[in-house]
Amino acid sequence: MRTIPGIGMQTAVRICALYRSRNFTSAAQMAAFVGLVPKMHESGQQRGRVMLSKKGSAVLRAVLVSACGRVKEIQP
């Protein structure tokens, strides 16, 4: 996992600890648990995905967003 740009030792350890603490059967379940899936927003006139659901671990989500920021600095 550490071969992924932006993922260091601490991030890898946190992701692995979360993965092992739950019985996820797919990556989609883990993404939903962390809150990295789009939240549907529908009204009478509009339908679409507008934002992340933000359910689950805010700390892990912040760590992943930070990793993405580092990747953007390295590979613009």
C-alpha cells in the first residue's frame, strides 16, 4: 500500500487497522463506511450527486484527503 503516491507508513497503518477491525466484504463497503461515497441529492427539479456522505471516521477521511493533497503537490 505504501507504493501508492501520498500514502506513507502512518496512513497505511490506519487504513489496515480499520480494514481489520471490521468485516468488509468489498472495497465499496469500506469506502461507504469511511464516507467516501457520493451522497444523492434530489429535489423536484434537480437530481444528482453533490457531495461526499461524510459518514464514518472523520480522522481517516482527513488523512486520505491530506494524502491526496501531497500527491497533487508532487504530480500536478
